[in-house]
Amino acid sequence: MIPFVDLRAQYQSIKSEIDAAVLGVLESGHYVLGPEVAAFEREFADAIGVRHAVAVNSGTSALHLSLLALGIGRGDEVVTVAMTFVATAAAIAYTGATPVLVDVDPVRYTMDPERLEAALTPRTKAIMPVHLYGQLADMDAILDVASRHGIPVIEDAAQAHLASDAQGQCAGSRGVAAAFSFYPGKNLGACGEGGLLVTNDAAIDRQARVLRDWGQTRRYEHAVLGYNYRMDGVQGAILRVKFRHLAAWTAARRAHASRYDQLLAGTSMTTPRPDADGTHVYHIYAARTVRRDEFRTHLDAAGVSTGIHYPVPVHLQPAFRDLGYRMGDFPVSERIGAEEVSLPMFAELTETQIETVAAAVRSFDHAAV
């Protein structure tokens, strides 16, 4: 069976480095935060071109702290997209603010700038685009709208490590703050949970560091009500090791996606259409088919695992029923939710595996004739 993602293969490729890093933390006694986490913060910030990075225990926590550091809370609104993992909207709701949703564009699957302005109200305190599947949202257009209205932009970059725009500006470097996730299946994944808030704003950096550690300004002095959002030392050490390989892994993912594009041309499946001027990092190879259930059953029988991201957009989730949205409010998001299917995508994929996946897709078309 070709797995959808193969975390064991990644571990085996760098096993000696990972094992040494973990043992180093165990011997050091620095199990929460500590020097490995601090070093990872510096290295990640330098790599994407920002001044500050604050390591936390999940991408959701990074989003939550970004909002709190801007003073967002009850009575405020934050505009984001309907097509995203639920954590984006949940982080907004955790502050007491209201998520206001807009549809995505049908090419990038990211925030549609043409629909953004109409969603703004006097209560809008932030805009949160999502760089979905590994491709940047149209940040030029989004930042133009935001600047005209004086509204800060927080980037949800959970799926976009090292993705960049036409000018080479990395995901996470253009908003007032951004959040990354290191959930194990991400392009840069921990062996557990992890996240990172990045910013060029020293005040946001200071506030996020206080909030992630129980609101402490110094030990046992709690200036504000904070959280236990700290990254542990083992995850920091593992992420430092993996980060050294991320550029090569990203190049492999892009090569795999290009090969999929070639082999799937002419099939009934709609393949991703990335912005030609940016760097899509293919966290997900998000294809589409109107016969998704049949398609997945066929590929499973052919020994190919697939995934779905995300079948139920935020506005149709029971947890967000109180927002008042209905089926039909965001037709592009709903269509993607009904048709998207994720093909196997990880750096260690082999040419044989890619050809096997493509052959299974083509045989599905032949079976339908």
C-alpha cells in the first residue's frame, strides 16, 4: 500500500541525527523551552526574514497568541476564510471575537481579495488569510485592502513552510504576525505537537512570550492571565534537525508535484493550478474530482491511500452554527469541500510510487468509460 504520508521513511532517513538530538536534550535536563528551542526560534526567524519567533505547543496556540497580542477580544471581528481547518476559526473564537468568513478564489483556494472588502465592518480588528495546501494567498491584494482600512493582517501559515511569493518573500514575513504548525504530517513536522508565532513587531514578541508562559514577566510574577503554551525541549531539538533538511524536502515535493502534473494531464482529475510566480510547497497535492467517493474506493483497491482536506467548510460545521451561515453562502469553498482529494505527497516518494498512483488514476477513467 502506498501511504498518504510516510513519517517512518522520513525518520529513517535522518535517524542518527534525530536520536542524537533527543538524547542531548535528555542529558541536558532542559525539557521545557531551553537552549534548543531558543536556537530553533532564531534559525527559523532568520530563514524566513523576520526579527522574532516564539515557539509554542501548537499552531493553534500560535494563532491564539497572535490575536491576543493585538488585544483582540469580545465584541471584535476577524475576517478569515470558510475553506480551512477548523483551528483557524477556533483560535478567533477562543479570544471571544467573532470569525467573519469569506469565500476563496477557485484557482488558489485562498482568500478571495475581491470578497474581502465587503466583509469588513467597524468591528473588524484583523484579517487572517490562510496559505492553504502550501500556496500563499494573494498577499499583495489582501495587504492593499488591509492598509486602506488600517487593519492588521495575521497570516495562518500552518501549511506553508518556506512557501514564497514572486519577490521571494516567505510565508509569515508580510503580516504583522503569522503562525506556523509543526504537527507531524506538516512539511516541517515535530515528533508530537508544536507551533511558532513569528513577527517583526517587538511588542507582539514580548507579549506572546509572556502569554505562552503563564503570563510571567519573571518567575512567579504573573502580570496577566497567561497560558501553558510552551514548546518542550525535545521538540525544539527535533525541529532544528529537520529544519536543516527542509529546503531539500521542499524541492523534492515540488518535483513530485511536477511529475504528478505530467502523468495526470488529460485525466478527468483537476490538478492544482499554482501561481506561476510563487513557490508552492505542496503540503497537500490537492486534486479534485466530482466522483470522489468512487475515486477513493478505486485507488484504495489499487493500493493507494488518499486523504480529504477539508470536506466540511467552517460555515457548515456544527460548532460554528451560531455564526448564522447556510449552505450556499460560500459556493467555491463548498465545491472544493465536495470534490477535493489529496494524493500521496511526501519527500521520500519514489518515481515508482508516483507512477503507480498515476496509473491508478488513469485506470479509474478507463473503468468509467
